[in-house]
Amino acid sequence: MVIALEDIRQLPLGQRIQLVEDIWDTVVAEDADFPLSGAQMDELDRRREELQANPAAAIPWSEAKARLLAKA
């Protein structure tokens, strides 16, 4: 089944986010190895350091997702 990008753009934001999440779940389920670029590794390191310096600034994924879906 192929879905046209134009059709996806017509979906409400919450449904588009859910679609992306569902697609990502299928990718992760394949347990593929995704090599990261140097820039991506640097960004992950920066974010880890930021989190360690200020753990109270982070929010759980469930809360972030709920905020995103509430805006849809």
C-alpha cells in the first residue's frame, strides 16, 4: 500500500505524528544498525551533557507526546 504525500499532508497533526511513530516502530522492530555521523554523535554528547547539568529541565516522552497531540 502506497500513500501519497499529498494525502498525508491533509491529515490532522496528531494523526501525522501517530503515523510517524508507527512507521518508526516498524523500523526499530527490524533491529537494524544505524551508523551516526560525527555531527550526530556530537549533538547526542551535547544533549547528554546538558541533561546531566540540568536534569530537572527534561520531561518524560509521555508528557512531550501529550503536549504535541494536544496541539493537533
